[in-house]
Amino acid sequence: MQYKQLSDGSYIVAPDGANLHTDHLHLASDRKTVLSHKVNGEHSYKYSNTRRSLSDLWEDITGLANKFPGGFKL
């Protein structure tokens, strides 16, 4: 597994042999929360959309915008 820590404390990770810049998962600093997924240089928003949906649900329940605790965990 290859990884690179970014200046904000998050990580990009990819299997050995993959191009880390075009194919990776972007993880939060806890290394468990998926922020985004990139395949062949294109972002897949599968995980991001899930986080957005959970954040919307959190806002509906609590009235607090974009405050879903913990994001989407692996």
C-alpha cells in the first residue's frame, strides 16, 4: 500500500503499483473517513454523495448545517 500525507493531515492512499495521483482514496486524518475517491483521474463521488446525504439528514434532525459527526467510515 502506498500513501501520502497532505498538509491538512489527510491522506491519499492507493494499492502498490497504482498511480497515486490518478487513482486513490482521500482519507481524513483518522485514516477511516473517506473524503473522496479518484479513478483514472476522475473523482467518483460515491462516497462524497453518501457523506452529503448523511450531512443533510443530520441537518434535518438537529438543525445544524453540515455537522454530521465522523463522516462516512470505511
